[in-house]
Amino acid sequence: MKTQMAAARSKVVTPQMDQLLATEKIGRDELLERVAAGRIAIPANGNHVSLLAGGVGQGLRTKINVNLGVSEDCCNVELELEKVRRAIALKADAIMDLSTFGDTRAFRRRAIEISPVMVGTVPVYDAVARYGKSVPDISVDDFFETVALHARDGVDFITIHAGLTRAAIARLRSRPRLTHVVSRGGAILLHWMTANDCENPFYEHFDRLLEICREHDVTISLGDGLRPGSLHDATDAAQIQELIILGELTLRAWQADVQVMIEGPGHVPLNEVAANMLIEKKLCHGAPFYVLGPIVTDVAPGYDHITSAIGGALAAAHGADFLCYVTPAEHLRLPDMDDMKEGIIAARIAAHAADIAKGIPGAMDWDNAMSHARKELDWPRMLELAMDPEKARAYRESSKPLDENVCTMCGDLCAIKRSRQVLEGR
């Protein structure tokens, strides 16, 4: 199977590229050039037959990802599958299955079957669930056989924490953090490497990983195992050391025609967000950047969809291409259906605001249409254009004005109604 990157380098427009061209305002030649250079990734495993391919990267709409999956404490497979359907209905661009318990393969295959958007996984989680071994007893072959299984099942992108090397761990030990390692995949590999006194298997055997990904055209999302889990730890030596290694691995992947995304920080002070985007783009050669949040304050559990949206909007405005949603349940529990919706809408707001700031062609057309409907006091059209029409309609219906042309905030003092009378005579 030829990868999307290999096709682009041969000037071949794939069916997946045609699908992307139908949904984005980018030219054919520009798309081919950016996919060939690695600045746009099109995660599209040939085994994901229900996929309507999308792209992540330079000049495209900022995409959002939804995390879900079953755990030992919350193992309701049907509920998680319903979350997949609901996330797609709410216009998520990607689904990431983070399952860690039970028949993970059955759930993963069903999720891929019903999902027309790209699906990602973290195989190192599944290696723990699949083999039932203690972390130190998992073999290198166990890790790679799990990666291969995910690729055969149709996963479009996989998070691999290959940059968490012994050198990066040495940085971590020499400059202790407040919150140590908060990435699950990073913590698993830290445990495995320390217990076995070995190098990261995904770094040491990176070519083996590339062979699997090239065979099935799986995009590697190079994970940030040392992402900061607190503002105190942001932009420290361990995080930057890992990012340097990810940049080196990016070039190796591109040499093998394997697409790459880079995962970015979690908790970052507002004044450091733009710098983090610049550093990533510089060190990782313009590869698409996928960020968790970033969360810009540590003190708002229950509202981290807001802290994340603030950071995400700023991050995307300064170059991030892909936002991982954060829900109000972050740091507290597995999110329920309502939490998921709140997280999706918050992430979509951040992504759309950033697209306007980045000058993505057509991004502001939606806002202009809403403003026109407001000027006309066209309430049906306003509700239709709302990012969350259901919520907007419920608010409108909950408080009816005497004059149906206005709202109960201003009533007869409606500024739009009055200024229209004065300036337009109507």
C-alpha cells in the first residue's frame, strides 16, 4: 500500500485527497506540496473502509479530537459506542479510543466500523490490557504486535511516545518536577524502561515501527510522554529534550514516507503558549501540531473545558493544527455524555476562533451570516446558524418576549431594532 505521503511525492491525487479537497478551501497543487513535505497529514488507513478522510496541518481548518473508551471502573461498551455516534453528530473531526480494559479489540473494531472520521489509539495502553502482564514483564514483541494489530484493524493514527528516551529521563531526574509524569503512556514506558534498565523500545526499534505504519499507511502521532501536568513544569528541560528527539524521529519517518503529527503540552501558562507553538514548529520541521488544551490554569476542576478552550484558541492561532478536547470532568472522572458535549463545543469554539485569526479561507463567512441574521432579527436563522442550535433554541424558548422580534434582555430598548429604524427607516 502506498502512503498518502508517497502518493503526494509522486504527484498522485488519492481518493482520500479528493475527499479532503471537497471539504477544505485549498488547491490541488498546494495540497500535494504540503502532504509531500509533511506539513499536512491525512490519517487514512486503507483498512478503515467507512472513512471520509480529513487532513491536519498548514492551511486547513483546525481539527478537534474526542477521547473516549472503556476502563476497569467504567466498562460500558454500548455507552462508549453511543459516545462515538454522538461525537460525530456534534462534528468532531477525530475519535481516539483510549480503552484500557476488557475486550479492547472488539470495541476498537466496532468504533472504526461506525466512524466516518479518523480514529486514533494508544497501543501501549492496549498492550497492558491485552496481555494482562505487569508492565515490566511486557516484551518488546508484545508492544509491536499490539501496534500491528491496531494497524490491521484500521486505526488511522497511533500515539507512540518514542521521544521519552533515557536521555530525556536523565533530564527529568536532574531537574525534578512538581507533577512528575502525567502521560499514561509516558508513565508506562518510564516504568518499563526503569524496571528493565533498557532504552525506550519504540525509540530503539523505530524502523520496525515505520515498517508497520508504512504497510498500512498509519500516521504516527509522536506523543509527549513528558508533557507538563502543571504550570510549574511547563517548558522545562525534560519537555524540550523530548521535543528535540521527536523532531529527529520526524525526519526519519518522512524518509520512509510515513506521515507524522507531533503531540504537544498539557498545562502551560498563557504567556508561554505562543512560544511553545513556535518551538515545536521549529524543532519538528513544520509537522502538524496536536495539543491537549493547553490548560492555562491548574485551579479550575469542573471547568477545564474552559481553561482548555482559552489555551487551545491561543495555541491554534499561533500554529497548532489539532486540538484534543478537554471536558469538565478532566482530573475528576471519566466524562459522561453531557461532559463530552461540553468539551466538544468548547473545543470547536476555540478551533473556529483560531481559524479566523489564522485567516483560513472562508472561516469568517459563518460569523458574517450570523451577524446578518442578527441585524435582520431573523431568529429562526440565528438558531439554525448557532454552533449548538439545541442549546440556543432552549434558551430562546425559556424566556419569551412580548415582541417576538426581540429578546427579553432589552425588549423595546433593543439596540438593533432602534438603530435600524433610525438608519434604515424600518
